[in-house]
Amino acid sequence: MIVVCNSGEVYRNGEKPTPMDFEALLMQDVIPFINNRFRVLTNPSHTAVAGLSRGAYQAFYIGLRQLGRFRSIGMFSGRTTVESMHQIGGTADHLPLLFDAEKMNDSLDLLFCSVGEQEEERATGI
């Protein structure tokens, strides 16, 4: 198992940091780098995306938008409201999938969501 922990924010010279640029960084730079440097199984059944806090929502967002790349998505203490999605620059284009149980079941082996009942903002959007 290889675990990669990246910062969820992408900073470029002179630009405001935009966390949703993390999808491009992950898909275009990080995953190809790992696949080229290490002996890994690259099929979706052996690839997962997970995150903690803001990273949990980013994993959720990216995982649903990239269903052909990941069969497992893990969210740990993540914000899942539509408001939080807009705060990090996301769009709602992945949300209809949540209401298509057949496609979700066909596309994912695991969707894990863990949020404590005493956390300020619980998983209210799922």
C-alpha cells in the first residue's frame, strides 16, 4: 500500500490559492508520478482516494468526478454541505450521482463517511 499525503491547496505565484485546483494536481501530476516511480496496480479496484477535514470533501468531490479512476472513496471528519462545496470553489456537477443508487453501486466498492456527532459541522449533505 502506498499512501500519499499532499496539501489540499495549490498555490501559484501571484494567484489566490484555490483548493479545487487540487483535482488537476492529483490527477495530472501526483498519480502519474507515483505510477511511474513505483510498482503499483493502477486499475480502479486497487486505487482509492480519501481525506481528512477539507481533504475529505476534496476526496469526495474528486472521487465522484473521477469514477473511472477510483473504486473507493473515504471521508474522515469532512464537510459535506453544498455550502462548503461552494466555499472551496467546487461546482455541483457531481451531486446527481448521489441520487442514482444503481450507478453508485456499480461504480464504487466503498464509500466511507465518518463524522463525529460533536463536530461543529456534521455530514448533513449526504
